[in-house]
Amino acid sequence: MLTSKQRAQLRGLAAAESPVLQIGKGGITENVIRQTEEALAARELIKGHVLENSLLTAREACDALAEACGAEGVQVIGSKFVLYKANKKDPKIVLVKERSGRK
């Protein structure tokens, strides 16, 4: 589970990214899930775009893909969404830590 500081860090990193995933009228298929998993393994942080002809909202697409891939939904704005999944073997993004004095 991401903390609010980590989520803010990831939103900042995602702002400069272009969408690498598009959800169209076909919705979330096995192929889309596979592409998402591959992109997350390579980048850890990806941005997706839900096309106007899709039957899903960006929130629905984000939640469904996050669940299918074991990722975290970071942000949904308009028709775009951001997903994050840490790469255990070769991490590319180092998340900020919460102060140790808190519980």
C-alpha cells in the first residue's frame, strides 16, 4: 500500500510520461493485461489512456488493471490513469520513506 507521500512522488514522476497503454471499445482483454504487465515490469510506472469509444471509465480501467496485474492505482485524471508496480529484481524507482517516528 502506498503512502500519500509516495503517491505524490509517483504522480510527479508520471506527469512527464506519455501514455503507453490505450483502452478502447474492446475493454480490458487478456492482451491488454499482458501488455500492462510487460510495461510495468520494464518501467514500474506507466500511464494509460481510455479512449472515448471505450465502455469503461478511466477509474474502472485503472482499478481492473491494478487488480489483474497486482499493481497500485496512483492517479486518475479525466481519461488518463497511472499504475505503479515495484520491480522486486531490478527496481528503477526508489520511493520516499515515511518518518520512522510515526505508526
